Amino acid sequence: MVPKTNLTKTLTIGFLNKKVEENLVNYCEHYDIVLTNEEATFYEVEKIMNKRKEEL
């Protein structure tokens, strides 16, 4: 992971597939978006990014 001091415009995404209940809080503290579905792929990331582009 890149140190936050080196970030300007970065979106961090965590893929949490195992021990979700145990690790969710920790992931939410370290990532902007946390995908918890085992079927989550980069397709979901692309959808999120495209939606954000539409909002701008």
C-alpha cells in the first residue's frame, strides 16, 4: 500500500472475502471502498468509477 502522504487523488479499494465480520471495521478504516462479496471483481470497481465520472 502507498503511504497516504504520497497520495493526491487516489481511491483505495479493499476486497474482503473471508472473515468479513471479523475484519470489516479494519478494512473500512484503511480503504475508501470495501467489496465483501466473493463474486466481486474489477467489473464492480469499473462500475463504481464510471458512476463517479457521471456525477462529475
